[in-house]
Amino acid sequence: MFPNTLRHTVEMDFISYLDELAEMIGCKPDVWRLLLTDPKLGLRVLCGPCVPSQFRLQGPGHWPGAREAILTVMDRVRYPLQTRRLPPGLPKTIERLREFFYPSKTWIVSLYLTIIGLLFWIIVN
């Protein structure tokens, strides 16, 4: 991923580094357990942005407010970026679409699953 030169000796993938440290400490979130027990939170941890609150869900130093912080992170990111308000009375569909496509990863996963489904349908028929 990074060039092998003397200048790039300390560069590493941030997410894998955090996961490795969290695994050592014992606070790495178990995504499969989250998907089974709390699907909404599990999807946000799996497909959403990596936030420090993910490592406060379980293990030493767990925080009861971590779930709410993870579920509302996109609202807190989007709020200061709204330079103009949408007029009241718009259909709820627009807000639902915004919530569904909140990070680009969710859109990419949705597109990928749609393509896989179409390929499967073409092969079967």
C-alpha cells in the first residue's frame, strides 16, 4: 500500500492499526454479535465511518452512550455542513433516502449486492 522507501517507514493503515490495538486491549467490537443482537448498530459499525466510540461498546472502559454516539455520528457531521435549510413540508422520502445512503460505503455495498443478485438471476434463468 505504501512505498518501501526510507521516507515512508512509519506509515501504516490507520483502521487496521486501531483494530489491532483494540484486539490487544480487548475492546474490539464483535461485529457479528452486533449484527445479530442490534442490527442497526451492527450495520453502522460495519458500513459506517470508523469512530472512536466503536471501541467503547464493550471491554474495559465501555461507555453506555457509545451506541447513541455511533447512531448519530452522521447527523453530527452533516449538521454544520447544511448551509441552507430544506423547506418544511418535503416528503419524508427524501429524509429516508438521505438516511439510507448516508455513507458511500452503504451505497457501494447496495450496488454490489444488486449486481450479484442480477448476475445470479441471469445465471439461473
